[in-house]
Amino acid sequence: MKLQELNARGQSSVSTVSSTRLIRARSKSINFVSTKYESLDYDICENMLVVDEERSKGYNYIMQINIIRYILFLVIGLLVGLITLFIDFSIQFLTQPKYRILRVLTDECHKHCYIYLYVVWCLLVMVPTAIGSFLAIYVESESSGSGVPAVLCYLNGVSMPRMMTLKTLVCKVAGVICAVVAGLGAGKEGPLIHIGTIIGGLIPSMNIPNRKISSYMNYFQNDKERRDFSAGGAAAGVAAAFGAPIGGVLMSLEEGTSFWSVLLMWRIFICGIISSFFFNFFLSWHHGHSGKMAYDELFFFGKFSDAELRYEVFELPLFILMGAIGGLIGALCVELNMWLTVFRSRFIKKKWQKFLEAMMVAFITVNFGVFSIYAMSNVCLPVNYRPDNAVQVNCKENEVNIQSYFWFQIQENMLKHLLHSPIAVFQAVPLLVHLLLYSIMILLTTGLSISAGLFIPNLIVGALWGRLFCIGLKYLFPHADWIIPGKYALVGAAVQLAGMVRCTISLSVVVIEATGNITFALPVMFALATTKWIGDFISEGVYEMQINLRGLPILPTDPPPLTSNITAEEIMSTSVVTIPTCVVVAEVLAKLKNTNFHCFPVVGQSTLVNTQDPDFLIPYGQLEGLILRSQLIVLLMNKAFEESHPADFETRLNMFRKAYACQQVDVESLELTTAEKEMVLDLRAYMNPSPYSVRAVTSLPRIFRLFRSLGLRHIIVVNNVNQVVGIVTRKDLARFRLWVHRGNMRLKELRVHS
């Protein structure tokens, strides 16, 4: 009743009738929370075994664990840097002959060879697209897309099946190479975040033959440690992709990690430094400037001089205006992506349909390139600014076709040319044509069944309309010497990306680090802040949109406002299965097989209560502790109920940690004899004796903050005498969603289904 009253009150105060209808129409496709995603448990189970381990091993053991932890962060940073280097070199190695072939065929092509050129171009785009799409559809579906939404959910506390496996890593690396080589509207930077997260999650689970080191590695076999390593890997991915270790740390903390401390930030920072260092070191060697770590080509956006980024105070309103434009364009792109994603989920479900869609997008990409080059064959560029593979077509001897300038080079080089070329190089019409065609390519590629990111493509789109903005200023003020195209292209690139992903603080730092110039930080910050405000006023970011469409039970930073009158009693589940501290094995087995619950409160004797009150909460017994489904299965698999079972804490702890490392927790695999089923299992040494619990009158915001800040999986609800009356899970909180759309706000209760 309270929720309906709240919605009615919110509708009258912050929503009009038309806006409410709009929100309902938009919510039909995303108004649910999926039950197939479980939660991770970032809260350490401090049972008797853990206490005995700490008491027995002392401070020396903790110091050794800390040293190994730092070594693992260093290894993660190194591996992410090397894999980024491998991807970068592979893309260059494969794209150079591709563009060389197209250049030779185009330059030497006359009237009767256009079909041959067209067929070759189709093959050079569609073959790598087919390989990348095949990997994402038929081999490992979790390698599809950028992977950033899955990373955000994992760091938030959602268990993402198959997200962090070796097969996903291999498919992700190969898929992103294929997508970029094909020339789709795709980048490698987003997938690198996913790749870094996978490496961070896999490193603690390595099988090391050395017995002593392996015993130390067992310490890291839990969700909390794996989350910290994954956060370091995500930051290392950003650091290697943009050459921005500080920006990587901030992006990991701003967008993903739900819990952070100064110590964790320091470890992530080290991971980012190592990743960026090794990537830049080998890249400088590849460019023939071995060891020169300040080499201009190492900067992602290219080295900007102070003269290129000088600005006057009266330009700040122009940068703010660009930020507003970026917010509007970003919100529009998110809306279009949402409708396209909904269309795909309804009509493109089968694997062959997804593969055919990828081939169609590749075919459209080829036709866009052919059309723009030959439709604008007389729009030329002086040969001084010619990239390696630009073609002449109908241009004069000392000129090249300007559209081939865009199509026949890798994306990073195109972006650098847009940022650093003089204003006279690019005319308005070619920029506008490529802006429209490339924007359509990005729209079609985002959400496609292939490993593809959206960072670089959106930076290019922003740089394109940023130069158009500069050309417009030059038309209005033809004699102004403060109109420099590079700075407007840079601001356009930054706000376009921010309009899509809505990260401001980290992106500001990434831009500063990637340009090698701090003097331009203030205009970028003004523009990005404006983009964030405008974009959030209209819609959510693209990653939040994708998360909502999948029904992932992610918890935002803050609880929904105006929900303090909703209590635990109203949102909790009263279907609780409890277990006594000492229980017969057959009873445990029956509860595991007959329910799909992942949490069992351990209770003492329950008290029978006779009452006719329909609102009375029936107690399940005095709360003694909490034990997880996975723990019970491990105990039964290892026959912990037998008298011969090892009693030392280290052996018993390792059986849980080894089971976590190999994920062998399947109730169907249990084979117990009749005699074993009659034995008694004592849970007191294994259960969490101090689980988090709240009273039934606790408000939703308070429960929400406990879940979000502590990374909990369950909270037990008790009455005044500490008897279990219910349980709250992540899905019980995630179904309350605050919808903000075009200035209207409303609390909605989402459906929970599979």
C-alpha cells in the first residue's frame, strides 16, 4: 500500500499525465529484474576456521600474503599491457596489407574493374567480421559487445556466468582484432576493460605447481579478493588503452567498484602504472624510439603543444555549449540504441539470424565506403596531408580523395589527423557526410554479436562535429586567431563519449593524460560537467541502458529517494528455509535438492506462537548463524560429517578454497550411502556466526546502503527477540528503480522473472 501511495504522490508532484505515459511506454521492454543472475558474496565469512587460521599463523603470514598480493597486481598489469600490445600489433599487421590492396586496386581501377574492386573490398570486410561474429555467437556469447556492462555488474556484486573464463578471454581478444580489422564502427578500448577484468579474475585461480606458493594462493579464493584483482585489471585495461594510469584508476572507481579504500586504490594504481609502462615501452621500441617514454606518438590523442590548446576566457561559454550539444547527441544515441536493442531481442533471437545481421552490417559498411569515395570523387586534399593509403580517384596529380582519407587508415590515426590537422585541410561537406555515415555505422555496430567497443568510434564522431563547430566559428569570425580546430575537435570528442557513457571525472583525467597537456583541463571539465547534466536530465547512459535491458540486478550508488516509509517487512521474502546447528545429512540433502535457495539461516529452537493476527510475522527460530548453499555442498562432497574427516582448520579451509577455484559445487554430483545420510553434520565450525541482520521495521534506504557499501548477498530480517522472520536479497532491492526521463521522476517496482 505504501508503494502505491508513494507513486501516486510522486506522480502528482513531479510527473504530468503525458510524461507518465511516456515512462510506461518506454518501460514495457525493460521493466523486469532477471532471476537467473545470482549475487556474489563480498562479505568474508568469519567462521571458526578463519579465526583459528589468523590466531595460529600470526602477522608474518599476513605480511607474506600482502607481498604476494602486490606481486599478483604487478603480474596483472604486465599481462594486460602485453595483451594490449599484441592486439595493437595484430591490428596494424592485418590492416596495412588490407588498405594497401584497396589503394592499389582503386588507383589502378578503370571503367571495367569496379566490380572486382567491390568484391575484394567486400571480402576484406566480411571475412574478419564473419570470424569475429562466429566466435561471439557459436563459441562464447559472453565475448560479444564491449563487455563493460558485465564488468560494471560484476564489480557491483552480480555473478556473471562465463564472464571470466579463459575461453571468453581468447574469443574476446580474437574478436576485437577481427572487428577493428574489418573496419566496422568498433573500437578496442571497451573490450580491453573486459580483457583486463578477466585477467584479474583468472590470476588468483592459477594452478601453481609449487606447494608453498599454492598454499598462499588459496587465500585469494573468495569473491572479495577476486573482485579487487578484477578492479585492478579493469584499470590496467584503461591505462594501456589510453596511456592514462590515473584515468584508469578513477574510471574503475567511478564506474565500477562498489567498495573502495585508499589501500585498494593504491594497488589498482600500481596495476595501471605497470600496464601503461610496459605498453609504452614496447611501443616506443616498435616505432624506433626505444626507451624514449615521452615520445609524441605514445600519447593517445597525439602530443598537443600549448599553442594548439591556448584559449581565452570568452571561449568557455562555447565549450559549455559544446558540452550541451554532446549531452543532447549522446542522449539521442542512447535512445536509438535502446530501440534497436529491443528490436534485436524480439526479432533476432536465433544464432543464424545474429550471424546474418553481422554480415549485413559489414555489407553496409562496404557500401558506405564505396559510396562516399566515388560520390565525392572530385573533393580532394593536397598531397602534403596524404596518409599512407589515400587514393587519387578523380583528383589531380598532387591531390588525393578526401573520403579515402577517412576510410583507408586505422581509427587511431584518423582521430589524430582530425585533432591536429589545420582548419583548411577538411571542408564542411566531407566532414558532414562522414559524420552521418559513421554515426549510422556506430549505431548498427553497438549491440552487434561481435566483440566491439564504442570509445574510439564516439571520439571520432565527436572530433568530426567538433571540427564542423570550428568551421562555423571561422565563418562567423573569419579573422579571429583564437579559432584553432584541434581544441574544438578535442572537446567534441570528449563530450561525445561522455554523452554516451556519462563518466566525467575519469574522462577528464584521461583527456589530460592522453594529450600530454594540463593547461586545457578547465575547458574540458566545464564541457564534460555540462554533458553529464544534460544527458542525465534526458536519459540514462548507454551502459545503464544495456544493463536494464538484460534485467541485471545492479544496485546504483544511492537508494531511490522518498522510500524511507518502505520497510524490510514489505520487501523481504518470508519463504525461508532454515537449518539447525546440528543436522542429519539426509535433511541437508533434501533441502538442497528441493529448493534453489543459496542461503540458509542457522537457527536454534523455535517457539510456537498461537495468534489470529494476519499481520503477525511467523518466526523460524532463534538466529544462530548463516551458511551458504555452496558451503553445504562442499561439506557433503568432502564427507565432513565423518569421524575420520581431518579436524585441523587448514585442511578444512582449503577444501572450500579449492572448490571455489574450480567451481565444483553441483548437488547432483553427490553420491552418499544410506549410512552416510543418517550421520549428523555439525555446522558450528563452518557457519558465519555473526551475519548481518536487521529488524523488520528497518527502512529500505538503510538496507540498501548496507548492501551497496558492504557488498552483501543476503540480509536476514529478525523480530524483537532475534528470531528469523524473513530474508532480503539483492533482487528485492534492485526491483525498486528510480526512473528519470526528460525531467520527470518516478519510483517503479519492476517485475522479477526469468
